[in-house]
Amino acid sequence: MRHCLIVCLALIPEVATALQTAPQRMEEALALLASDRRVEAESVLLEIAREFPRYGPARLQLGRIYLEKEEWKEAERHLLVATQANLPRMSLAWYLLGRAYLGAGDDLQAQECLRQSILITPDFIPPRLLLIEIAERTDDRWEALAQYREVMQGAPELPDRAELMARMALLARSMNALDLAECTVREAIQDQPADGSLRHLLAVILKDAGRVDEALAACQEAIDRGFREAPVYVTLGDLYYEKMLLSESIAALGKAIELDPGAAESVASFALSSLTTEDYALLRQILEKHVRAHPDNPNTLYSLGVMHLRDNALEEAKAALLHLRTLEPNHSQVHYNLSLVYTREGNVTDAALVMDRFRELKAEEDAEWERRNVALARRREARELESRGEARAALGIYMHFVDEGTTETSDLLALGRLSAQAGEHEQALAWFERALQVEPYNKTGLEGMADAAAVLQRKVLSQKCRHRLELLRSPCSS
């Protein structure tokens, strides 16, 4: 025992010297890194790690080095130690470990580490940006939106803030949160007023909201501010078309096609409305060029087929329509126009056969149209019954759609609302859940589910729905 004590006492100065040596050698390694002598720095850091396996600063720097070299497993090995070392900036260690897992393709582990980093330092932005990257890649829009909002609130001076806001606006648009999308892109425009692409994004959002004149003004402003790429002219052409300004629409789309020949597909969607305009010949040339590059495009083929038929170019019309028939065999108008081609050629037999098929398809379309018309009238009747307080009768109509298997989201929301009014909150919850399976970002469904869950004392579910509603809320409307 006495011998052991003597040995231990003798080692104390050596241990103390060693402990003092680690920070000194760390300074040497950092100096090497600062002068970009990375190989030498790595060698020194590895020596420190071997002698002092739990020395966090060395492990952290080694993790960074291996991240740069994309040696994910080595980075993970060192950063796992760093996260246990009680470093001054533990959030950085967890963030870097998250990057290592992300590089290795382990999204779940990466997310856990990034969330741990945020838990330690909530205003640390880099882990939130990585969480956005993962969420967008995996189409987890709720998570992406939540992190975007945290970044926007927590980093008002972020250098690329306008670009992030544009991405957030696109995400909000994809979730049909058009108020939030508009508010976000307008804030981005305030940050970068000279960026015409942001004005174009605003135009697209306003167009989605049905505000055509405002969208048109935003589109023109985008062009005036120097954004002159094909998409802005496609949007401009679509907006002019909605106002039935066909010549202006064709001129805008012609400009889009000059910049990107693929934009010709947009012309095909309204080409047949322009058969009597002076731009008809130009349109046909555009579509002919487009179909050579994209021979299986249905819209272009159909428009060309009808144009050739109008010009009595029967061979060209027949070629386009026959090819389209192989792509869309149940397109009734293809058969009708093909029958006209055969009739003009004097091919009575084929004309009759094709016309018979047209009549079959048209009868099916008419029956479907009638079914939809009846359903529309029944839904109108259900709303009127509900407004008069005849909830049970309205419920019966909506249940008829359920039994038929022809429910729409609005039916499911109505069933949820009526069930809740009748005090049947379990059933209401089920209907709202079904509605959200179809439209997961529907605000009415989220609110209905939140209310029903609250009545049923399902606090976690109710809070989750309320949180999602808050994410979709536009700060401009508060």
C-alpha cells in the first residue's frame, strides 16, 4: 500500500504536466489550421486524441476536418466524444454531429442531433437550416414551415434572408396558405426591392388567389425591374389569356418561347381559342416546332390536329390525331375530329366506325356531367337545409355521397361540422380526420379537429392542430 502511494505521488507532477500540455498542443493545432496546414494539424490533433481520449476541443476540430473530407464515420466517431465533453459551445458539437449523420444518409439521427443543438442554443440558426433541408427533401412541409418561421423570427439580419423568405413563400403556396405566401414574399421584396424575380413570385401567388389585375401589375413590374426569363412571360401570357386579351397573350408567350422553346406547351392550352386571330399562323408554327421536340405531348398534338383540319391539311391532321388516339384512347374529341378527317377523305367506313366510338365516349361524358350536375344541386340543397336548421336532413344528403363513394372534402367537413353540432364529437373527429387525409393543410379541417379533440380531452392532438393553424397564419393579417 505504501509503495502504491509513493508511485501515485510520484506520478502527480507528470499527470499535471500532461493536462497542461493538452491545451498548449491544442493551440499549436489551431495555429496550423489557421495557416491552412491541415495535414500537420490533423496529425497533432490525432496525437492529442490518443493521449487524452476525452479531450473535447481536439475531437471537435477532428470532426470538422473529417466533415470537410466527407469521411462521415470518422467525423461521427470524434464528434460523439465531443458531445460528451462539456464544451463551451455544446450546440456546435451537436450540430456538426448532425451534419456527419446527414452526410452518411441517416436523416433520423441527424434530426435528433440538430434538435439537441437547438435545445441548447435556440437562436443558433445553422441546425434549423439543415432541418429545413431534410424536411424539404422528405416532403415534411409542416416541419419545414416551422423551422422557416423560427429562422425568420430569430435571424432578422441573416445575409440571404430574402432568398429564404422566397423559399418559404413557395412552401406556403404549396400548402395553399396564400395569405402567408403573399405576406412572406412582400417582406422579401422590402428586403430586396430591386429583385424582379420576387415580383414574379408575388404575381404567381396573386394569380393563384384569383387577383388577376394585381398579378398582372406585379408581373409587369418584375419585367421592368430586369427579370426577363421565360417563366415571367409564361405567367404574363396566362394572365392576359384570363382577361381574353389574346394578342397580348400570344406576344408574351412568343417572348417566352424565344427564351425557352419548352414554353410552347403553354400556347397549346389556348391555341384553339385563337383560330380566328391574326396570330393563328404564328401559333401553328410554334406548335409544329414544339411537337417535333415533344412528339408525345397531348395538348400540342390535339391543337395541331384541329388546326391542320381547319386548313384542310388532312394528312397532317390525321397523323397528329391518330398518334394522339394511341396516347389518349378515351378522348372523345379526338375521335370526333378523326371522323371528320375520314369523311373529307371519302373514307365512309372508317368515318362511321370512329364516329360510333365518339358517340359511346360522349354518352359516358354526358352521363358523368349529369351525375356531377345532380351532385352539385344536392350539395346546394344540403347547404340550404343546414342554413334553415334542418341538420338531420342535410346530414342525410352528405351521407348519401359517403355511401356512393363520391365524397368531396367539403362533404367531409360538413359532416364533421354537423356531427359536432349534434354533440357527436367522436364522429366529428373522424370526419375531420378523413378530410385532412385528403387535404392535410385545410384550415377548416384543422380547426374542427382541434375543437373536437379539445372537447374529448385529447389535449396533445388539439394542441398539435392549433400549432399547425398558427404556422399557416399570416402575420400580415394579425
